[in-house]
Amino acid sequence: MVEKTLALVKPDGVEANHVGEILDMYEKAGLKIVALKMIKVNKEFARQHYIDLKDKPFYQELVDFISRSPLVAMILEGEDAVNTVRGVNGATDPSEAAEGTVRYKYGHGKTDNTVHGSDSVEHAKREISMWFPEFLDSYLDD
């Protein structure tokens, strides 16, 4: 089934100039970039993005990390997009990521792991509505 999902190139990926390589990896996996922007989020936005993890001991570390400098947010579309992005990204911990994945190539730890991808279709809808509210009508109602 064709889906839309959110992916982020986190601050460490932007700082290390890996954005183009990462976008290429998504496109080579058959995904289409339908929206893209560079943005620096504030801590309140970061807290809302990671709201499902608020009770985890690493929550504040995630909030601080993702709000430290600009990142690239995108909506990707394709067959089974959520799982495709997660496959391209690799395991959350780069030391456990498969060779050839984004996190294997560029990640340095569980927090500074270069990319984010929605973990389900329902989370993708929520995250797209947060990161791209200007596209709600055209991208979520398909």
C-alpha cells in the first residue's frame, strides 16, 4: 500500500553534511520526496515530537539534541513507506544497525543516530501534521 511518512535528518546529519547522501538513499529505496524543509525547532516543539517517550530516562537528552541546530524534515511517499524508511535508517543503536543503512554509516549513538522515521502509519500522520501543518489537506486525506 502506498503510504506517506515523516523522516528527519537530525542535527548531527546536517552538521556533518550528509543530507544529500541520505536523501539519495531514500530515493534509491523507491521513495518519493513530496515535501522538504530545513528547520530549527525549539525545545517545546521537540518535547511534543517525542511526547510518547516522556517517561523514558533519555527523554530530555532527545529533546536537547534535536533542538540544538537545524535539521531537515521531509514527507516521503511510497509502497510501505513507513517500513521502507525504517529499513533504510537501520536500528536505533548504530552498533546494531545493518551494514549499508544510514545509522550504520553515519550514526554515533542511540541519540545522535542521524535520522528519525515514523514507527507506524498512525504516528506518521501525527508527525506529518506537526512538522507540515501546511500540507494537512493535501497529504493526509489521500
